[in-house]
Amino acid sequence: MKVMTKLFGTNGIRGIVNEDMNCDLALGIGKAWGTYLRKTTDRPKVAIGTDARLSNHMLKNAISAGFLATGCDVVDVGLVPTPTLQYTVKEKDFDSGVIITSSHNPPEFNGIKGVASDGTEFSKDVEEEIEKIYFAENYGLASWSDVGKLTTWDGAIDLYINGILKAVDADLIKDKKFHVVLDCGNGAGCVLTPILLKKLGCKITELYCELDGMFPGHNSEPLPENLQDLIHKVPEVGADVGAAQDGDADRAIFVDEKGNYIWGDKSLALGAKYATKENNGGINVTPVTTSSCFKDVVEEYGGSVIDTMVGSPVVARVMMEKNAVFGGEENGGLIFPEMQYCRDSAMSIAKILEIMAKENKKLSELIDDIPKYEVFKTKMPCPNDKKEIVMKTLANQTKDDSSVTKVDETDGVKLYLKDGWVLMRPSGTEPIFRVYSESKDKNRAEELARTYKKLAEKIIQNQ
Ligand code: MG
């Protein structure tokens, strides 16, 4: 029996190939996952896809063998973005989906991410069930005559592109003949984003739109330092907008026509603003870490916001339960329920173009209309076994603090004050608290973080 640890992190299982992420692990996970599916389904059908990484074939074949051994049928949909695999699972009635990807990590990494039958990312409960079976090696192998079959299907890309074209006002976008600089970062977005933009009548200037698992263009995390070429190219060619995707194309980041990098909190708020406006109100869902500009624009159009724990699967599930009009994370992970309940970069790009077309405004003008806040982030040490008591004490002490208007314990402790907020959130992996604060004034944001960090330090000392 293996020693039980945590395999699934925030974004599935990830590791360096042939070190912690190897064939044996993938095979075992395939058998455990297949065993889990067989508990409720007689002959589960599993879709599998990969991003552009060099180790994809190795891991795809190993995990597939595990599914086949436990009596699941596997359909290989090829090299696709994560949201394309998710859409395929939902639309083609698969029982589960697997994407072999390590998102924006360096090329030596790879990973395995699970998708439920509704196309959403696996919940923590399902991951824990699979982990339990894996560590106990309690596999339900099929009899020799009952092992699964492996087939391929090449319709996922068309299915997904058509889904997006139906979910946006394609004719309106086409009329505008937008010029887009597209930076796929050599990632999975290359296989379809240029095709989608052509179908939307756009003129495209391509940057790093050739698949390459070594990511030669730039590091595939869409941060300003990695998108310098895009930032320069947009004004140079006089384009309307620049768009960049991360390695598995679930997240998108934008650059306005002047070459300004747009942080994810702004594009997220823009998405929320227009979803709320179009629906004459409605619920929007986002984690507690999100900037207040999100709530400001939603409330301006008569909508409401539900704050959740950090993590896109949580946001997606709350959106489904509450029939939300929009949701997402401020790292470029926008979720549009009219398409599907997951972060979706190609849909985000199409939607931003639709907003620009409908409002007849430049992207810089649309972003200028979003309220501006100053964000401050820091961290502080705290032993893991003291995190819980520190959060409880902090929440209790500040309930009597007249300057604190609301205490929110959704994920860590978030204290609202008249002119800002501060959030102390325990790291899941390190003995630290992450401290976030926000205010319209930069110095005040820093002051808020410092004040409540000091209070938390005092609490730790007294424990
Ligand atoms: Mg990603």
C-alpha cells in the first residue's frame, strides 16, 4: 500500500515529468478514476485531450491504459485547449473528461486535470475519492472480455468553435472588422483561436501562434513581463485589441489599442458589467480576493455579487446553483454561463469583441469606465497549526472594532472598513498568511494591510 498524501492541488495533479509526474502515477490514477466511475456507471465513456507539451503522449497513453483496464471506453479528442475538452464532455454526454496539461508552468512540467460529466472541473470531494482508491490500490479491474475500447474523434474543435459563434453576436462582431493581435504563446490556443477570429471577420496579426511544447516565444503565464511583444505590436500595427492565452488556453489577458496591459481584475469587471447590463441585473460570482471594482459595476446595473472561496471549480459550481449571469477569477479566468461553466479564453476574446462592438467604444474607453482601486499584497509567517485559532480570534476581536463594518469568513478573514478591505488568507501549502488589502488610496491600502498584520502577529505571540 502507498503512503497517502495529497495528489490533487488547486489545478489537478502537476509535477516535473519523469520525476513526480510519471507513467506509473498516470496509470494508477487512470485505474483509480476508472474504478470510481464504474461505481455509478456500467460502461463509462471518458474523453481525453492534451495541450502542446512534449510529454503528452506518454501521460495520455498511461492514464488511458488505466481507464481501459477498469472497463471504461476512452475517446481521444487530440490536442485541444482545456475549455474545448470541457465543452466536448458536456455537449457529447461523456461521463468524465481528462486534460493532460500543466497550464502556464514551464515546459518540464505536466499535469492531469479532471472534468465532471457536466463539463465543470472536478470538485474536491471527487478528487479525494479517487486519491483514496489510488493509495489503497483498491482497483476494480475488468474481466478480460470486458476491458475498454480506445477510439479517436476529431470533431471537438469544430463543435467548440460553433458553440462560441452561437453564444455571441457573431454578425455584430463581423461588421466591425476588428484588427486583433493574437498571442497564443505557442500553447493549445493555436489550434483554434486564429480560426475562430477569422470566422468573426477579424484581421489577425499572429504572435507565437505555432504549437510548440518548449514555449519558445515566452513563458506561458500571461504576465506583463511575458507579453512585451504583444504590448508593442498592438499600437505598432494600429490594431483594436491584443489578446493573449495561457498554455492550455483557459485564461485570456488583453492589451488595449494604445498598448496598455489590462490587469485581469479590469477585464473580469468588464465582463460582469455587461452581463449584468444585458440581463437587467442578475447574480455574479467571484472569489473573496477580487477587487471591489467588480461589485461596484454589478451594483450599478442592479445586480448582486456572491463571494466564494478561491478556486475556479468553486466559482463555477456556485454559478450553476444560483443561475448566475457571470463569474470568474481576476487572473484572466472569465466564466460565461451561456457557453459553459468554466474559464474559457477563446469565449472571453469573442465576448470582449462583442462588448466593444455593442458599446461602440475602444477597449481603453471601456476600461476607463471601471472604478480604480489600489491593491496591496504581502504575506506573514504563521505556523500551520495556529492558522485556525488566529483567524477565529481575529474575527472575534474585530467584531467589536467600530471601524470594521463587516467580517466575512468565507475564505480566511476579510474585514471591510468604510474606505477599503483587508483579507488574511491562510496558504494551503506554506506556513504563511497571504495578506491582501484594497482602497482607493494607495497609502491607505498599505496601512490597512500593516495594521491588521500587526494585530494578527500579536495574536500569534499570545497563542
Ligand atoms: Mg490555464
